[in-house]
Amino acid sequence: MNQPLAYIHPEAKIGPDVIIEPFATIHKNVEIGEGTWIGANAVINEGARIGKFCKIYPGAIISAIPQDLKFVGEETTAVVGDYTTIREFVTMSRGTVDKYTTVVGKNCLIMAYAHIGHDCIIGDNCILGNVVQLAGHVQIDDYVIFGGSCAVQQFSKIGAHTYIGGGSLVRKDVPPFVKAAREPLAYSGVNSIGLRRRGFSNEKINEIQEIYRYVYLRGLNNADALESIETNLPASVERDLIIEFIRSSERGIMRGTSE
């Protein structure tokens, strides 16, 4: 049901059972999936690809032109996955020539006043608290939760199942399965509560904790820690994911609590 006071470009592709409230603006080259709700005064710009059964709350701006002086109008997209909720006054920029897209995955909750910069890639089942600010090119894996008012530096990477405490400034990569807090940002233990909620056994959580003892609690540099982990701990999906994340980090991982 589309309100007569909304503006919908005739070339926009609107799926069945989409509700568009008064004063919302839907530009051309936009696709909106089945059952999605677009709140009053939301602006869906060119390049937006919004999935099924999403909720876009009043004042949100999706697929805005990137805040990047190198952007010259190239055709790019901003993708919102199925069942994702975008709350009031969230801003999400579309991509640039780096990735040509900005992505928020499925079943995410992006709370009010958050900003998602150009070329960010956010996985599924993530939560960004109020006023979280992501600079461009940030990569966030599945099941990451940010407390309110976090700021993330460009090109940072956040591993899966991570919890970032409210008000944190993220300047380094954050490996998977951990909690991060303090200033400067530091390892604050394994995210055991989040892992239990998602079905990880106590044995698996203990295994992850032992891996991070080598990384953060034994005074080893990263190279020596990874070598010791591979030598002394059995291979597993979680072990290998942590090793690969740390090895591939270009800006380095966050500090440990004792540093």
C-alpha cells in the first residue's frame, strides 16, 4: 500500500505487499523486496537494493552518495538484506570503485543515528547500537554486536561473534569470538555469553579461551603465538578461523589487556 503523499519514481521496482508511508521518497534504480515497510520521510536513493520484510524507519537515508572526494558518480549499490531493521535517521552510503557496493546482511538491527560508510560490508545477524559510526571500507563478520556510540576507523575488520563495548574507538582489527573494550581498545576476554546463546558448547568456548591465552596472555608476539597454537592445539574450525584472521590482518589486531 503506497500513500499518495509519498514520491515513488516510476522506474523503481517495488515488490508485493510493500508499505510506503507518507512523505517517503523512492528514487529510480531502486529495488524493494516483498513485505518491506518504508517509514515516513525515509529517503531511498539510487542504487538501493532492499530485501524482503525489512523495516526502514522514519528519517533513514539509504544509498546516499558516498562522503568520498574521489567519488565521481560511478554506478554503485547499497544492499540491505532480508528481515533487517534500519531505525530512525540511520545513514547508509552506497559504494565506490573500491567494492562498488555497501552491504548490510540479513536479520540485522541498525539502531538510530548510526552511520554506515561507503564500501562497508556487514554480515548477517549483526547489531549496531545507537550512534555507531562506521567509516568507509569497514568489514564486519556475522553475529557482531556494537554497544552505542562506537566509532570504527576506515579499513578495520571485525571478526565474527565479537562484542564491542559501548563508546569504544576501534582503530585496529578485532579478531573473532572476543569482547573488546577500554581505551585504547583491548582484549576483554572471550564473548562466552554470546557464544552460549548461539549454541557453542562449554568445551568449544574453553578451546577458544585457550587459543586466546596464547595470543594475549603469554607475552608472545603474534608470529610466535600463532606458531605455538598450531603446534600445541588441535585443528578446528574456530582455531583455523582465528589464525587466518590474525595472519591476514593488515593493520594489526587490538592490544591485549596487559600491554
